[in-house]
Amino acid sequence: MDYLDVERITKSFDSFMAVNQASFKVPEGTIYGLLGPNGAGKTTTMRMIMNIIIPDSGKIIFFGESFNESHKNRIGYLPEERGLYSKMKLLPHLQFFGELHGLTASASKKIATEWLERFDLIEWSDKKVQDLSKGMQQKVQFIGIILHQPDLLIIDEPFSGLDPINTKFLKDILLEFKAQGKAIVLSTHLMDQAEKLCEGICLINKGEVIIAEDLASIKKKYGRNSVRLEYQGDAGFIHKIPGVKELDNYGNYMEIRLQEQADTDQILKAVANSRLKISKFEVAESSLNDIFIDLVGR
Amino acid sequence: MLKIFKIVKREFLTKVFTRGFIISTILGPVLMIAIILAPAYFITLGSDKPVRIGILDYTATFGEPLRTTFQDTLNTGERKFQFSDIDIRDYTMQTVNYLSLVETGEFKGIVVIPENVYESDSVLFMAKTVSDLELVQRLRNGISSIVRQQRLKLENLDPVKIGQLTRGISIYTIKVYEGTETARGFGEEYLTAMIFLVILYMTILIYGSSIMRSVIEEKSSRIIEILLSSCNSFQLMMGKLLGVGAVGLVQYVIWVTMGMGVFVIVTNTMPAIAESITFSTTALLFFVIFFIIGFFTFSTLYAAVGAMCSDMQDAQSVSIPVTLLIVLPFLISFMVIRDPASEISQILSLLPFFTPLIMFLRVLLIHPPGIEIFLSILINLLTIVGIIWITAKIYRVGILMYGKRATLPEILRWIKYR
């Protein structure tokens, strides 16, 4: 079942078209990525999904029904602009979030305590939010939106500002949620992250949905072969090798995009016969980043 | 509905259990009474020191009469007004010296009585500060009466006899209300009304602006959007208004209870003083009612201001019109207090924004007809519904606008948004 079904939503602010006819579906048990550069319309789309901004036209279906306020108790939303009441103590604050999502006071407190333990914040329960570090506050914000065990999570830039350890920690939890059958929509401008996490991808640019499909078919459709090369020496000759379309040279590392039907063996031979010192030669599908640049650049 | 209650609960609990609330609840009325009574206290405080006044008397007849006219004594038993005769020749020779005595404060001032005082009708008072109206008034009255008596003597009339014949009458005020007569001084009633009025005015202002601050805090801490994931902006706004309103109401209930307690204690121990207390339980009830009306009228407007602005500095300038809407009725109330029954007072008391202070004042002073009170409350409730409706629209868009202050055309557009 599709937990979220966005149908041709459009929003303009005065003369500025923020989102134009965006449609995509998020089935249960998947992680769905909303990708695009800054200002593409990701946040506006999420706000429309959350009924914070009312779309000019289009429809949003949750769990097979059109939106009503009670759906908010089944959704957890973490916006990009997020904060906490700095003067409140941690546990009461989380309890408030839980209650606001329809939990009873005692249930909310119990679940909040469990999550605080898991996030290693339990000894801070009695401290005020303002005494916490920024990273801790981000964890608290995340706990705040999962207390009510939502079926659908919508997270704007989940990993921004997190250190590598916490990024991994959060990623593991998201995967755990996916395994439980929850649907997760996340927005990011970090393509490689989306590539690793998401089943479905919606690419947005300047308010327009460029593509909304599952990752595998996107790659099949738009991905082309490329070669990744780590080397030392003068690589000036490479663009002359037959079959090479484009180079992205970093000095010790380059990505070679190949023409369709080009033979990677030819490339390997040419490189091996040269005076370059090769430490790595890898044939790869083009990354989501490449596809995105290709599609947007067209 | 349940979610509004959760927001109310949070607003209430985080505001009631603060040092600020406890202190203002206890000190509020004390401070208010102190502010009103302090000027009177300082006036009596000033009278603890003798006032030395130089007399430069060209007629050489005022020395004795002045001393008999000004017989006030200080707490110490000393005379308050101490007159020193100044030698005319001495003064002409060393004018500068005498003037410096005035400047150093040795003399509060020098009264110059010219030779032709009976014809010129004026004397001169030289002092470092001439703004001590009370002193100038006393001197004028005192010297006038001496001059008057002297003139009568010159015409061979008996001052005592004339005095008896021309004596004035006193006026006692009695308030007629619902067939009962209550002897009551204007001053007492005025003072009570002022105390209540100042408390009402201050609390509406303070609670209103605290709503504004709290909206801006939520905006700048960026918590609003997280909250909007579980409730809508209307629930958020109403929860805040009701929560803070409940805090104010609790404070009022505590004050009223404290007031009643004092009233009961005073009635039992000092019945004489209790007679001069001019408020009734109905007055206290209206005190609370008009606080609620004033609170919702103004704090909703302040919530709109908070939603339009991103920081306190902006908000302070944008909120000026709203603040004026509270200050204006307060200033006008000084006019209404003089004639609460006039037509203009009656009209003002029915106007939204004016009702809370003006109608309350009229209720305290003249007991307007019930239908008028009812009408004013009805008009204001409708106004509040209207303000809430418009503010909700501004609020919905405004709370997600960060960075810049909204312009008027933008706000008008927000109201039209779907």
C-alpha cells in the first residue's frame, strides 16, 4: 500500500512558481528521497504534504485516505528549520511532543525515557535543553517526532550537521524503521547518501519534478558506464582514447564517462600501456549525481 | 480540541512555576498601591525639615502676623515655618550675600513685601526653586489674609465679625445607588478606582506583550514547524492565548482572594477603615471579567504582531499602534473619572478597546444600567472573535516567515490566502 501519494500538487507564491505539478508515491517499507539543489522546492513540497502550506491545486493521499487532522498522529515530521524550547527540561519537553501527537502523558513519558536511554541521553533528562550541545539537541528533535511510532516519517535534511558517528546511528534507526514497514521520506541535496539509502527517488529542480521513479530503473534508464581511475602521472592523453566522452579530472583521481557501446577493456589497455602509475581502475555505473547533472543540464 | 488543551497545559505550567510569576503575584498590588501612595508619602516626608524664609518687609508690620498665621509644627514640635527678618539697609548693602543664602538653601526663599502692598496687591517671592506650588500657595493665602485683615482694620471694620459673616459652607458627598445612600468621599472612591484601573491596565499590557515575546521566541527557536506537524496553527495560537490567559486569571483570582481576605480582616479588626473601602464583590467580579476581555482583545493583536516580526526589535516598533490602543483608553480614563456619567464616557465605554478600562471605571463609579454593561461585553466578544479570525490568518503564514518583517501589503495578501 502507498502510505503517501502526492498527486500533481502545485504551489505558487505570487508570481514565483515554487512547486509545479509534483507527483510521486511512497509505498510502505521504503525510504524515499526527495532530491534537488537548494531552492528547488523540496521544503515547500514537504510543507504541503504536512498541510502547513495549502497547495493551490493537486491532492495528497495518506494511507489511502485524503488528509484529515488525525493523520498527524500517524506521521512524524522533522522540518529543516527545527528547534526546541530552550528553557524546558528534556523529559517534559519530549513528553509534550508525544502528548501533542496523541499519546497519554504517562505513555509519552515512558517511551521518551526508553529513547533517551537508547540515544545515550538519559542522564540529561532533567537538564534544560539550552544546556545540551547542538548535536544532542538534534537527537532530541528526532526523538520528538518518533515517540508516537509514526507509520510515515518525513524528514527534511536528516543528516545535516550530524557528525559521522551520529549519522551512522541515525541511518541505522531509519533502516530499522524501514524493516518495520514504515515509510520514510527524506529530502537531501547529498546525492551519494540518497543513492545508498533510498529505493525511490524524486528529483526536483526549480519547482519541476524531473524524474520520480525507483532508483534501479532510474539507473537503468539514465545511467551510463563510466570508469573511475586513481593514478599518478600525466593523464593528458586519456581524452584521446576512443570511446571517451567526458573527463572529470581531480589530479590523482578521475571519472571517465564513456560513450554508449564503448568498450571498457580498450580503455584499460590504453591506460595500462601508458606511463601512468595506476592504483585503482574501476568500471562503475554513473552516480545519481551524474544523472542529476545530466538531466538538469539538458 | 484535546491538542489545544495540551498546548494550554504547557504554556500554563511553564509560566506559572516561575519566579517572575510568584514575585509579581505577591508584589504586584503592593507595588501598585505604593506607586499611588508614594507621592503623598514623600510630601509628608518633606515636612520633617523646618522651612526658613527671609522677610524683607518695607512696611515693617508683617513680622508678627506672619508668625501667628503660620503655626504649623513638625513631628519634633519645632515650628515648620521659621521667618527671619532681614534688615533693609543691610540687604541693600549686601544683596549678593542674601541671594547666595537663598542659593545655598539656607533660606528656602525671601518674601519681599513692598511698602505699597495694600495698593499694589502683590508681593515678591525669591527662591531657588519656584515650583514648590504648595509653599507658594500657602504664602499667598497667608499673606493675603493678613493684608485683608489689615485693610478691614484701616476701614474700622472688625475682622472677627466679618469673618463670621462671610464664612463658607462645607460639602458632604453622598452616593445614591439602588435606593441606599452611602456617605463617601470623592477622594477615597477616586483612589480605589485608580488602583484597580492601574492594575487592570498594567496586567493587560504585560500579559499582552508576553504573548508577543513568546511567539517571537518560538519563531526564533524554530520550533514552530515541528509543532505544526502535530497540530495546526489555529490550535497553536489559541492554546497560547488560553494558556497565558489562564495564568493571568490565576493571578487575578489570587489577588481577589487576597483582597477579600484583607477586607474580612479589616472589617473585623478596624471597622472604621473598612467603611472607607469602596469596592464591592460585584466590582471584583467585573475586575476579572474586564481583564479577560482586555486580555483577549489585546493579546490576540500582540500575537499577530509577533507573527509578523522575526526579532524583538522589529516587534517593539510594530507593536506601538497596539500599545497605543491600550494607553489611549488609560489616558482618557482620567477624563472619564471626572464625569463617568457623561454621554461621551457612555459612548467610549461601549467601544471595543476602550471597554475594558472605561466601562470598568464606570461600573466602579456610577453603576451603569445592566443592559449597557451587557451590550459592551457583547460588542467586545464579537470584536474578539473578529480579531481572532483575522489574526489566525496572519499567524498561519507569519509564523513560518523568517528573517524579514512583513510589509502591510504582504499581510493583506496573507489574510486573503486560502
